[in-house]
Amino acid sequence: MMEPAGGPRGSGSGPETSTAVTGGETPTATAVAGDGESASALLDRARRVAESVTDPELPAVTLAELGILRDVTVQDGHVHVTITPTYLGCPALREISGDLHRQLREAGFADVTVHVQLTPAWTSDAITAEGRRKLAVAGIAPPRPAARGPVPLGLPGRRDPVACPRCGSADTTVLAPFGATLCLALHRCRACGEPFEYVKDI
């Protein structure tokens, strides 16, 4: 995760995968049964597998909980998975695509294509309630509701304190604008003294 759907995250190395970049369209293929499995059962199984894949940079949450898994369809046994990156140029896209391919193939789906859909853009509001809970349990502060409306000029300030995921105190301070990835910021709690990462609200 790096510059918001419009900035870098590098490409990185990883397994060769079949990835198609799309605009705002979403695949509308209808699932077709295979080996006695009904169309709906086949689609449900493919969806369950895709929804179980975890994010390589935030392994505490799945792609579905992070909100980047947009759609899963099956046509003639071919699985199409649509994802939207948190940031354009996100270097984890290659790893995410590879993980989706690998886990779906291990589940018996030989033909898989991962589509990267850039619009509508991802927002931190897409993280599910369960995803936010899991982030907090992992010691990562979940994002606050993303700001909407006109973007103010000048140096940005914090809209309100980021609560410590460990003790709950709002007496926290920013140590660095970036953590292990560009989508994270490093904070420290003055109450318990513990440092923690915060998923930026976008």
C-alpha cells in the first residue's frame, strides 16, 4: 500500500501471474458447474477461497476484510477475481495476485485470472468491522472515517487523536508519517509508552 490510487508502491518480484487491469467494469460471467458441482456451489467455493486470502502487508486481515476484494465470478470453470489496490502502483499487487492464483489452484481451480479494477478507488472506509477489530487485536490502530469534501490547503493537521490499540488512551503522538509501508504511520502512546502503527484514513 503506498500513494493513494494514483501514486507508487514499486513492483517487486514474485510469481508470474495472469492479471488484467480494468476500469470501472466488473466481470459479469455466470458460474458453470464442474464434476457434478452445481453452478452456485462452484461459485461459493471459489468465493470462499478468495475471501480467505490474507493481505501480504497486513496479514492480520483478509483481502475481503481489507475491502480490496471486489468480485469473484466463474465462467466455464475459469475463475475471475477482481481486486482494487489501496494505492496505484502498490508493490503488493503481484504478491496478492500470486496468492490468489496459488490458493485457488490448490482448491482445484486450474484457470484463474485476477483483474485489477482502479475505479471506484479504494478507501479506508472499505475495511470491514471485523477487519478493524482484527487490526486492533494485532496492535495496529484501525483508520478513522475518511475525510470527505474539499481538501484544505496548507499543512495538514490531525483531525483528532488516534487512540492507542493497546490501552485505549487518546494521549498519543506521531513518531513518523510512515511505518513499515506507506499506508501506515508510526505513533506512540504517552499513557502506556508503547509504539504502534496506524492505518491511515484515506
